[in-house]
Amino acid sequence: MAYPYLSDVFRDVFGVNVPLPVPTFGLTVAIAFLFSLWVANREVKRLIPEHPPRFMDNVGFISFLAGLVGARIFHLLEHAREFLEHPLEMTFSRGGFTIFGGLIAGTLAGLFYARAKRVSGAVLLDAVAPAVMLGYGLGRIGCQISGDGDWGIAANMAAKPDWLPTWFWAQTYDGNILGTVIPPPGVYPTPLYEVVMGLAAFALLWKLRKHRYRAGWLFSVYLVLAGVERLLIEGIRVNTTFELFGMAVTQAQLIAVGCVVAGCVGMWWLARVRTAPA
């Protein structure tokens, strides 16, 4: 079952018809952003004691806005043919955001602001790495609740382990915001898997946050985790593909590979010199 609006939650869960046309996806993303901003503020205070007033709040706001624009642009690039056919409809539709586009644009905007305030970009990246992963994991809850189309391919029920609940293997997302009818037994609930993997990756980053390597090492770990997570999920997720060297790949897979490679190189390079505990 999906709940595109808050009123749907009240009607189905509490049996009360309340006119609350608040999108559950947007509400969840807002909550995820506030939680991640709180975590980022804690780390900035620890790693950058002399930061400018409200520095992290400004970074978060600027990165969030830039991330929205970047996520939309990357989505349009991923669906270039549809965009050329319906440019206005694609540009101003409520759906259609690519997380890696948001990450790239948001990171660049945050680094630009940090440079203007003379704050180390590498230290800032380490400070926000756990928070960004937390926001990603919590934000995927909104995809799961609203049924925004980020689900997987048709589930192979024959491969389901007996001990695993059926709802964790296949869902039909009845009442989803797209109005798509998914025949039983359903599709893989990939947003749910990403919630689990995102929160697990956040826990690991939080455990490693007081590392003794050079600034930027933790963000390199984040890149590896984010890339591996997306590569794992892309294999069972519905997505637009294009041909590259005779292989069908997705935009997310290419970026994920780049993240893993960049992260591995960064971890190796920055781990060569140890510093005092952060």
C-alpha cells in the first residue's frame, strides 16, 4: 500500500477523513534534511570550532537548493528524448529527480561557499559525510511511503528465502502517486532496501568519524559506500538504460562506478599520512 498524501495515512491507518493534502514524500524529505543538518552541525562544531556563525545552516540551505536543481537537470539528461518532446511538462513536473545529480551539485555548491568563508573543503566534506548518508537513508522512506516509482523490477518469488517476510520481497504499491497498477505478486521494494543500506552505511561512517587520516578520508569512504549501495540496487531497479560499449547501463551505474573509484583512490592517498585523532 502507498500513501501519497498525509490524508491517505489518516484515512487508512486511523479511519479518519482529514483534508491534509501534504505530500508524504516532501514531508519525509524535509524531516530527513533537518535530521541530517542537525548531525552535520554537531560534526562541524567538533571539527571546525572556529567556523563562521550559522556556517553549517547556510551550507545546508545552499546545498539543498543546488541539489534540487542538479537532481532535476540530471533527470532531464537521463530522459533526454522525453524532455525534447515535452520540455515544459518534464521541467515543471512534481516528480523526476536523480539523487546523484543532487549530490554532485549540492557538494560543489557547499564547497564553493566554504571556500568563500575560508573553511577547509576537505574538513567540511568529512563533517557532512555521515549526515548526507543519513539523509539519503531517511529520504528513501518517502519514496517507499508515497510510491513515487523508485521501485524495482517484478519480484522473483521462487528465489525468496522462506524466513523473509513477503512484504520485504514484493509489494504492489496500491494507490501509488503515479497511479500505476502493479500486478501481484509485485515488485522489489527497492526504496526499503536503500533505507536499510543507507542507515547501515551511516552507522559505519559515524563509527569511523574520529579517524586519524588526513581530512577528506571519511568522505572517500562515503563515496565508496554510496557507489556500492547504488550498484547493488541498480540490478533490480526499474531505470532508463542506454548502450555503452555494447552493454546496457544506467546513468546511476556510471556515476556509482566513478564514486567507488574516486573513493578508493582517495582512501588510499589520504591514508598514507596519519594525523592526531580528529
